[in-house]
Amino acid sequence: MAASWQEYGLETPHCTMLENARGDREYTFTGVLLLICQGAVEGWERGTIRIPLLVPHLPARHGLAIERGAPFVTLSSIAMDGSCTGMGFAVDGFRLRPEPAGAVAARPQGLTSVTIEAQVGVRGAVGFVYRVGYQLSLTGRIAPLDPSTAPPEVAA
């Protein structure tokens, strides 16, 4: 992320969870990331923002083995502090980290958190992005945590 960009945290984070007929867990996360992204004097100023999300309602020493994930990120608040020719604001792409293992993973490990990464751009030195909205749908099964990556108090 560019030096002139700052992330301030999540506002109004929400999460719902249900179990489907196959026993999979389906989660939906929504919310807004507060940030300040200022445009460049010439061309586009681009950076990657990260939206960390904890997966709730998990049994002890277990996580969610993610089979499918569908993130979405969109502009929620933009502003101009003056006039500029050729102003632009964009969310260029987004992805889930770590990427879902899919239903065919040999030995899926449970995760307790995921991160949405999004590429954001602002064109024009007087342009700012102040908020992005996000939505994430996850489907997976409860699985043991990987002992090598679990915190000591969880792995024991």
C-alpha cells in the first residue's frame, strides 16, 4: 500500500452462520473498512488493502476447512478536495487469502481467520477513498487446526 494510505479498522462488521443439509457451515460476512487513500498527482495511485476476519462459532481446537469462498469489495465513500481533470476511483480486484482448498483437499486444515485482499486505485491528487464495503460468503466443514500454525494455547 502506498505511504499516503492508512487503514483504520472495520465498522459495522456482521456475520451469520448456518449449517446446511450436508453438514457444511455457511458463513456470510459484511461490513465497511475505514481508510484514507489519496490519489497521485499524475496517473493512478494503487495499493492493496486487507480486511482480516475471524471465523466465529468454532469448537475448541478446530477451525473451518474452507471449500468455497466468494468475496466482494466495492467503493463506499469517495471525495474530492478541489477540482481535477481525469479523476478516477476503482476497486480493481479482490481475492480471499488463504484461497479455498476445495472439496477435494486430501487433509484440509481448519482456519480461524481469513483475509480479503483488494486492489484499490485513486487518480488525481485531490481524490480520496474513505470507505470500502465488503461481503464474503464461505462454505466449509469443521476440521482440526494445524498444530504447527495454531497458537500454543490452542494446539495443546
